[in-house]
Amino acid sequence: MAEKVRIYQLAKDLGLDTKDMLALLDDIGIEYKSHASSLEADVADTIRQLAAQEAQARAAAQASAEAVAANGAVDAATGPAAEQAAQAVAQTAQAAEQTAHAAGQTAQRAAEQAAAAQAAAASLPQRAPVVTVMGHVDHGKTSLLDYIRKTRVAEREAGGITQHIGAYQAETPSGVVTFLDTPGHEAFTAIRQRGANATDIAVIVVAADDSIMPQTREAIAHAKAAKVPIIVAINKIDLPQADPDKAMRDLMQVELVPEAFGGDTVVVPVSAITGQGVDDLLEMLSLVAEVEDLRADPEAEAEGVVIESVLDKRAGVLVTVLMQQGTVRVGDYLVCGEVWGKIRRLTDHTGATVKDAGPSVPVQVLGFSEVPIAGEHVMAVSDEASAKRITSERRSMREETERAEIGRKGLTLADLFGKKKVTTVNLILRADTQGSLEALKGVLEKEAAATDEVDLELMLAEVGAPTESDLLLASTGDATILAFGVTPAASVVKSAERQKIPLKTYRIIYELIEDVQRMIRGQIEPEYAERVIGHAEVRMVIHVPRSGNIAGSYVTDGVVRRGAKARLARDGREVYKGSIAQLRRFKDDVREVASGFECGINLQNYDNVQEGDVIEVYEMVEVPAA
């Protein structure tokens, strides 16, 4: 065999589990990074021989056991030998016990506890892997997941951009897989990070026609920070302009070396439209999940993480929870941060009502009275009294911390004397989900931090559509209402128009960001700077009755324009600063005179011009905001 072979491919050829193959490599001292590492041809041949020898040994042992079981007379003949063997075993055990006692009973108990814990963990049932699909905006994350689930989701997303996490389960040839679809827009960094922290495997989607983009780098950074295995799916290979090789080369810039280039990163070319390569991607996911050996106890105390929360007009607060261990059932009490709820209904990713949900299952919970914060830890408690007590204690601790922070920061001289005049823009923010709300608040903070002259004040930031009380607050605080992903009632819209309260609705995050930037620019006082447009040299002073002295000048460069600002320099020193009141060429009044021509210049309220003076003409231009 002349070529190298991947570990997972060799395990597949030999009919072994990838985990067993890695254990075999550990036993013989072969170093590797992951199941995707390559083995030299001679090493692969050695492993094949070892596997064949082990298979022969197992077959021989099985044949011997069957022969012993078939011949009952052997038991009587080997009775004394068996007794001697038993005695030898007993003696060996006694000697081992004495040695362990001499070494110390504490070490023995610790070893026994560790072995018991390891055995208990190994005995837990396996759970479905949680796979997060991440990448740049419009690189086909939702479309790829859509093909796997055989449903249509991307078309329902505003602008084709996923605005918040969708948690789904899909049946694959290798079993059930839980998928988290995260947004690609830079404003949703917090959501993408939350998805990475709740995942077992990260799939980074890279468009073959677009290669590595800013959000791709960000997604890879989140996956690395979460220390989860990374699989790269190069999507859109069906397009004529697709260049998968360039995408693989660019992956090396972010320290992901593809297998094709001798690295350990699994890269699968796929097409979310034709389905090409999707089966290969699912096979890779199953291999990684097998190596990770994902297990969870369905009978333990129920715990999970909030993936998304939304305030529905009809149903109320709906919370998407990804279970991590234990099982939740209808009627259980849940605590999440400072809010609690009793489960009144559980809905799976298909919209069907279920009675319970175990590990790795995303489920929508109805029963919270308040909207919990996305990304918060969820745990089950025994009763309502315990739930109220825990949330009350957490709320009290937060309030004490906030009070302790008040007054800590002292005043500086810059605070007293160096403050600029700050204009405050009041906003009321409404969003469809808690995740979107967090992302939008992050965008507004970023925009506010970009300038010292405008301060964005969020008077209210809540989930749900704008209400009449929002209009009352906006009229009191002279605020603008921004609604993202929600539609205000017709009565609220009419009331806002009647009261002339700005109420803007958005479906695409780009549009909201651009509007906020325009609002900030509109509040910043413009800065102006001088721009020199020309120079003229005074060569003759002409006295005109009732008009004063006219500077007969020659334009040395640029232009001289009537009404423009001007300064007069004499012997290198400025003696006048004002404007040009009149500009004549021969006997005609003109608007401007270009370089290389003579003209007569009358300065506003200044007659003391002399030959040799230099007139510098300039104008004030607005400096664009940084």
C-alpha cells in the first residue's frame, strides 16, 4: 500500500468502531490528533495484521470454549487442576490486597471511586449529538439544514437571513441529530456564541463562490473557544463560479488545514440545492459523534439551556429549551435565572405536543410568566415554593450587587471640565425574540460608543409588538419606537400618526442599523475646516470714487471667487481677514476668475491694500464624521 489512509477510513475497512481503533492506536503508541489524522502505509499494514491476529485469537478462544462446554467429562478430569488454579488465584488476590493495604487505603478508595464513576458514566445511555451550523450570512446554512430536514425554512426568513436560532431534530442514516441553525449577520454575534456553547459539533458552512468572510472567521473563533470538533462544509459547489479549492486554501489562513492538504480538518464539498455531498457530511457527523461518545442520564435532575424565548400575542411566553440531562415533563417546575414557570405544554420541533423531553431534545415550553434571557441555564425544581425561593434569592443578590456598584466610580478632572455637549437620542426597542433583542441592544451600544457627542438612551427594550403604553412613554420622553420582526396593531399605528410619534418597523437588520446611523449623524453638529481655493498677487492699487481702493491683482493659482472668504498677507504676516465683496474683470462684474488672469478685487470693509500683498482665498467645507 503506497498511500496514506485516514484513521476513520481504516476503521471502516476493518469493520471496527472508530473509538476502538483510537484505543488500539493508543495501546501501540501511535500518535494522532483526531480520527481524521492520516497514517503511514506501513503503520496501516501493521494495524491490519494486529486486527487479523486479534480476530483469530477471538475465534480460537470461542472454539475452545465451545469444545469445553460440549464435553462434560472434561469437568471431572480437570477438577484438581481447577482447584489448584482457584487456590493460586486466591493467593494472588491475598498478596495484592496486602500490597494495596501497605500502599494506603485512601489511594485504594480514590481509585475505586474513580473506577466506579467511570463505569457509571460508560453505562449511561447515548444521546443524540447537538450540531450547530454556523457561517457567514447567505452562505447557505439554513438551506443545507433545510435539505437535511426536508422542510422549507429559509424562504420564511426575512430577506433569507436567519434572524434567531432554530432548533430542530432530523432523522439521518446514523440516527437522530439535533441541529442548531445560527444567524450569519454580524449583529447576531451573541446568538452565534450561545449556539457554539450549547453544541457538541460545529459545522462551518463556507460558500464555494465567496470563500472565507468576516462572520466565517467569527464563527470559527466561537467554535474553537467552545473546544468542539469542527467540520467544514463547502456549500454551493453546483454554481458555475464555484471554486472549492480556493475555499480550502483560504481555510489555512484561519488555522484549519483540510485533509486534502495533509491536515486534520474534515472538509466536505456539498450542495444544498442538489444534495450532492450531504450523505458524506452526515457520515462524518456520525463518526465524530461516535468518537466523542456522547452520553447523558435521562433520570438525573433535569437541566438545559434556553435557546430562544419569544412573547406570542396569543399563547404568551414561549421558551425554546435544549435539554442537556434529565427529563422534563408536563407539570414540572422550571427555574431560569430570575424567572420560573410551571410547564403547561411541551411542543417539539415539528409543532406536535409531547408529554416529556430527554437529553439533546429541543422543546418549546409554555408556562413561564416572564421572558427568560436566552442562554440562561434551566433546571427543574420540586415544587412552586422552591422555584419562588430560588428566583427571589437571585433577584436579591443582583439588586445588592447593583447597589454596591453605585458610587464606586469617582469623578476626574475630565469629568468636570472636559465634557463635550452630548445630545441624547431616546429610543424604544421592540423585537420578536429575546435573542434578537440582545443582538439589537449590542448594535445600539456599538453605535453609541462610536461617538462622544450622541448618547443613545434605551427607554424600553422588550419582546413583543409596540403598545399604547409605549406611545405614552415615547411622547413623554420624545422617543422613537423601533420595532424589529413584529407588527404593531393598526390602532397603535394610527395613534402614533395622530400624535406624530416616529414608529418604524423593520424585517431586515441592515435597514434598522442604517436608520440608527442616520439618526446619530443628524444629531451631531457638523465640523468645518478651511480649504484654500486660490491665491492672487496685488500688482496695482486702483482708487475708485465711492468704491474705495480696488486691488488690481493677478491670480497665481486656483480661482478667486466673489463672496468667498479671504485673508490678506503682507510681508508674511496676516493683516486682514474677511471676504471678497466685489470681483471685476475689466469693467464687468464676474463670479470668479481663474489662474493666469488679471482682475480687480474689492475686499469687504478694507481699503488699505498695497502692492505686493498676497490675497489667499478659501472656503469653509464640512468635515465628514469619522
